[in-house]
Amino acid sequence: MNDIEYLQKAIDQARKIVYFTGAGVSTESGIKDFRSKDGIYNLYRKYGVSYEEILSHDFFFDHTDIFYEFYKESMVNRQAKPNPAHYYFASRKDKDVTIITQNIDDLFFKAGNKKVLELHGSIMRNHCTKCNKFFSIDYIMSYPGNIPLCDNKNCHGIIKPDVVLYGEQLDYDTLKKSILALEQSDLLVVGGTSLKVYPAASLIDYFHGKEIIVINNEELDYIQYDQEIKITYIKGKIGEIFSKLK
Ligand code: NAD
């Protein structure tokens, strides 16, 4: 049985599935990840700070202009379209699938998935830091200045994207739902993530099902699991892999 047949069989036979994903599922849609050799990482040289720093809570408030310059250039790509790694489970209406994603790009929702837990928030949601008014991504991107400000009279607060920056807590409700889904599932598919961002990466420890299938274009053999769970690695481009499934 080849990798594709193996994955197909595991999905077909599973009762409840969690698809735990990261930036690697969106690289085939034209959005750079962080840690691949072609990832965003190289762009940080331009700003002379690490990406953990530029994408941190403190940096946002101390250097909002630089944050937004980087964010708009590197983190937001409104032309990006979902690829088969986003579409596949939306088409499997016969399966109970929860998608847990570290991505902020909205592509799982764009692909028509309903049960999507966005651990790190979304570029689509933005709020004024003073009056909490909601703003769309279009407002952020078409704002005439670099730092988008609230349009409420007498407010003019800085608008902040609802994305979880380094130094910020993950949303409690999203975490709770993610843990529940992992505890109840029998198959965990981990796709396109380096599993290096915490606490998100540690969530997979809540999985007590039968099997984990890891799909990545690079070796990820450092995943440690102290439980008796079968781990299968499939190496390759995740969009291409899902495009071959029925
Ligand atoms: P990461 O950059 O640390 O790791 C991406 C992983 O995906 C790497 O292991 C890489 O080898 C693999 N990969 C890349 N392209 C692939 C492909 N086509 N097929 C299979 N595997 C592929 O990403 P991460 O683990 O998600 O952590 C980075 C953090 O940055 C996350 O918290 C996320 O919020 C954020 N981020 C999000 C986006 C996005 O929303 N699209 C983009 C960049 C970073």
C-alpha cells in the first residue's frame, strides 16, 4: 500500500478526526511559512529583529508602524486561494472532522470548512484597542496611513488584528474546544507544521486515539509520544497529497 492509499484508508475508517495544521498547508497557496528555507524568516533581516520580537505584544504597542509594515507585507495575502489541503475535509461531509489550525489566513473557512478552531486568531477580525469596534481586513489594508485608526468620532484608537502575538494568551474557549476534539478523536492528522510554537504544539498530547499521521515536506522525526500510539510519517507537499485522495 502506498502513502496515499494508506492515508485514504485511515481517513475512511476513522470515526472522529482532528486535522491539526500550520503554515505549511498554505505555502502551496502562495503564503510563506516561517521555518522552511523559503519562509518568511529571511525577511526579518530587513528589520533587524527576530520574528518572535516583531510579532510580539510589546513590539506591537512600542513600534506599531514597523509592526504594520511587516504584517501587511508578509502576513496578509488577500489574493491567496485555498488548495486541496484546505478543501479536502470540507468535501468529506460523511466524516466528523475538527480542524485545529495555527494559521491566521482564513483559508480553511474560505474552503468551506465549518468546524475550524483558529488557535492564533485571524487576519479577518480586527478591533479598536480603545473602544473595541470591529473592523474588516479591507479597512486595515486600505487605510490611508500605515497604522489603521478607529473611525469612531472622538476615539481614533489604534486597531489591532485579533491574532495571538508572542506574549499573549491563546483564547480560552478555542483551547477548550481543541482539547475536547483531540480527546474524542481516533485519528490525528498533523499537517504542515514544525510543531515548534508553544503552547499550540503541546496540544497534540491530548490525543489518546489510535494513530497519528504526520504530513510534512521535511523530516519531522522528533515528535515524541510517550503513549502507545502509532505514528506514521508521510513526506511530501500536503496540497499535492490531498489532491490525490478521493
Ligand atoms: P512553521 O513555518 O514553523 O512550519 C511549517 C512546516 O510546514 C515546516 O515544517 C515545513 O517543512 C512544512 N511545510 C512547508 N510547506 C509545506 C508543504 N507544501 N507541504 C507539507 N509541509 C510543508 O509553521 P507553524 O508550525 O505553523 O508555526 C508558525 C507560526 O506562524 C504559527 O503560529 C502560525 O500562526 C504563524 N504563521 C501563519 C501563517 C499563515 O497563516 N498561513 C504563515 C506563517 C506563519
